[in-house]
Amino acid sequence: MPPPTVPFFLTSTTLATTTKKPQPQAQPPTPPCDAEAQASASTSHASAASASYAARMRLNPHLALPLFDHLLRSGADPDPAALALALACCARGRDRAAAAQLHAHAAKRGIVASHRRVRGRLVHAYAVCGMLPHARRVFDGGTDNDMFAWNCLLRGYAQEGGDADALCDFFARMPFRDSISWNTVLSWCVANGEYDEAIAVFREMLASQECQPDRVTLVSVVSAIAYLGALALGLWAHAYVIRKGVEVEEKLSSALINMYSKCGFIEGAVYVFENAGEKMSLDTWNAMLAGFTANGCSARALELFTRMESKGLVPNKITFNSVLNACSHGGFVQEGIRHFKRMFKVYGIEPDIAHYGCMVDLFSRAGMFEKAEEIIQIMPMEPDASMLKALLAACRTHKNLELGKKAGHRLIEAAPNDHAGYVLLSNIYALDGNWGGVHKVRKLMLDRGVLKIPGSSSVELNGICQQLKNTGFTPDTSQVLLDIDDEDVKESSLALHSKKLAIAFGLTSTAPGTPIRVVNNLRICGDCHNAIKLLSEIYGRSII
């Protein structure tokens, strides 16, 4: 019999009723022994039919729900295996209605309470559909939940994102944790910016000896280390990968390249890249391109892109974003224009807001503001906050105050809750000596309840990141954009920038010749940039 045209879950709020069997004609009474034999044969036939459908559902998982509906309409009673396969199909398709109907069907037959596999699949379906209270009720209804059910509900809590306490409490209650359990919590920590917590969870995982970290574990750990800028931890993690013989496939190699790049150890990233071998994917190339760009190696990034094209790899949007950023940061204006044109003409890639933003940044850094404005006018979308920030920062550098004021007001309109727009615009007014304008912008920021993020920097010592926060050679007092006449007061305010405090801490706490790596949460000011260059020369240190 072919499957029905309309699946059951689109025709009714409850499971489709089975078709009525034709009424048998009256026959003489059957002897008891024959009746028992017929009942046994009927049961055997129904079980065989259900098993047959379950086998077809395994071969065609995307057709599991229509096949399950067909099984019901045939008059057979689905067995737990068929129910589990249908619920798995609901989970894949995020089908809430079908999951609820299958739950009702299983509950009426007492299968949910008695069959662990069906209960686990139902927990999974509800969890991935975002119906966490339903998943929890089903889970609490069983006393013999397996590891699959525990992990599904744990992933449900992680998917919710907000309730960290519920996630941690449930994780602590688990009778046993496998690699999926640990990876779920690690991924949640990284996704929610809890990088220190991710490292602590990884150490707890190693100490528990419940299971061995796998590639997924190490991708999360290395990603957390990258955000922390903790190179010593990153070197340890890489050594662990090598020592344990963990396969460095494309995701792990990209994570290692990204980690070394963000920690300022670009040669470590190059080592991972060159040893990726056959597992080198487009993502690996993109990670290395981004690493060169972020570390000021624009020429090396463009050379790598040429090498990539020579190997026949087809770049994507992310590739060109890194290439155009490299041109912007390196001052390669003509190269940037050429690659921007080739992106569409050669590879058929339509520029998006990020690519237009790179071109605006390219022209703005070069002081070519007419070209930057032309890009903004011809692009098919409104400029975003990142683009306007790049334009505004360049206006400040090149003292194009009139355009800076226009861009600043437009930035505040585009991102009214972002403190950067108010700070940059007030700085433009300060450079112009318009303290009344500064006051108006600061008052607007105060009235809207927008707070400026305090500057903080961290420096790694003996594998531990020490954080220093702002408390507010000859300093460049033009960087003090406050109405202060006393030069001594201006100099003292610059001396308390967290970058300088972190470097001073590093100089006094490490051996001569040791590189100092500083991670900042805010963009570095011009005075700090000049001071760091001077300190690097005086002390013979590499300051990254």
C-alpha cells in the first residue's frame, strides 16, 4: 500500500485514527484451540509488519513520519522501535506538533514509562524543539534514563543559553559524564564568553578521568585560550594534541591557527598551517589569512592569497574579507581596488556590507575621504556601525573634523546604545576645541544611560593572565580629549592607561629578552602606541 498523500500530523491535532477493518462475515464458532492459534498468528503478523516498517524507516530516515502514519493506517500497532525512529525524525525536522502527537500515542500504550529508548528519543525531540519543560517532565517520569537522555536534556539546557545555574546543577547531578556531556558544557562556556570557566571545566574533565578529550573538546578549549590570549596555555594544549595523537583535522587546525594568531605568535600559526597537509581546507587558508592580517603581516597575507589561487582553490566571501582587510591595514590601496573588482568579475561573489566596509576603511586610512564617501553612496545598503566607526577614526587621525562630525551623528543614530559612537564624536568636538559640543554629546550619552566600558589589559606571566584596569618619554597630550589646561594633569591621566600598566608589570616581572604579550579590550590610543614603540626599543623587548 503506498503512503497516504497527506501525513497524519497535517490533518489532525491528534494521531490519525487507524482505518476501520472490514467486518468479517458471521462464521460458525471456532473451537478454543483454533481461536488461540488465530490470535497468536494475528499478533505475529502485526509484529512482523511493524518490524518491516521499522526497517524501512531506518533505510529512509527522512520518510520516517509518513511511514509511521502508513503503519498506523494499515491497522498494525507500532512497536517501540518504530516510535523511536519517528521521534528521531521529529527531532531532525524540529516538528513540535508531530512530537506531541507521538508522545500522546506512546503514553496511551504505556510505552513512555516502560521503554527507555522511546523516552530518550522523546526527551531529545522536545529538547531540540525548544520545549524544555516538556522534555524535563518526560525525563523525570523515568527511573532508568540512559546516557542519551541525560545528554539530550543537558544540551537542551545549553541551548536555552540563559540559565547557567540550571545547566551546572544538572551537569553536577549526572551519574556519569561522557565526552558529549563535557563537550556540551565547554561549548556553552565558549559561546557565552565564559572563557576562564571553560579552562576550569577542561581541567576538571582531566582530573575526573571519566573520559578522554576528543577533537571537539580541544576545539572548544583552544578557542577559549584564543580569546584569553594565554599563549602558555595554548602551547600546552597543542603539546597535548601531539602527545595524545589526536588527529588534527580541519576544524582543530583552524582553531590552533586562530589561537596562535590571537596570541601574537604568528610563527606558531604558520607551523600548524604548513603541517596541515591533506587536511588543509578553505577554512584553514582563511584562518591563516586572517592571522597574517590581524598581526600586521599584510604583505604575507597577499602572498598567501596568491599561493592559494595558484593551487586552484576557490576563495569565498570570508577569504576576500581577510584580503581586503590586509590591503587596508597595509596601505595597499591599488591592490585593494583590484581584489575588490576581481571578487565579482572573476569569482562572481557579490560584495556584502563587510566588503564595502573594508573598502571604506581602505580609503579612509589613506586619507581618500571622497572615495570613501563614494563607496557609501553607491553600495546597495545603509552603512553599519563598524563602517562608520572606521570612517570616524580615520577622520580623527587625518583631522577631517567636518566629515567626522557628520559620521559621528550618523553613528549615534545607527547604534544608539553603543558607547563608541558618543566617545568618538565627543573626541572630534574636543579636537576642534568645541567643548560645548563635547558637553552635549556626553550629556546625551548620560541621558540615554549609555556607559563607557572601562579599559582593561592583561599580560601573561608563567601561564597565568594578570589583568590590570584603568584608573582613569613625553606623553602625547593631544590624546587627552578633556578640557584640561595643565599639561602635568594631562600627562598623569595618560600614564594610567591600562596598556602601560600591563607593560610595566611585564617588564618588572619577567626575565630580560622575554616577549611581552598584552591583550586589550579597547582600541589602543596614539600615545600608548608611541610609548610602546619606545619601550620596545629601550628594553630590547618584543611587545605584542
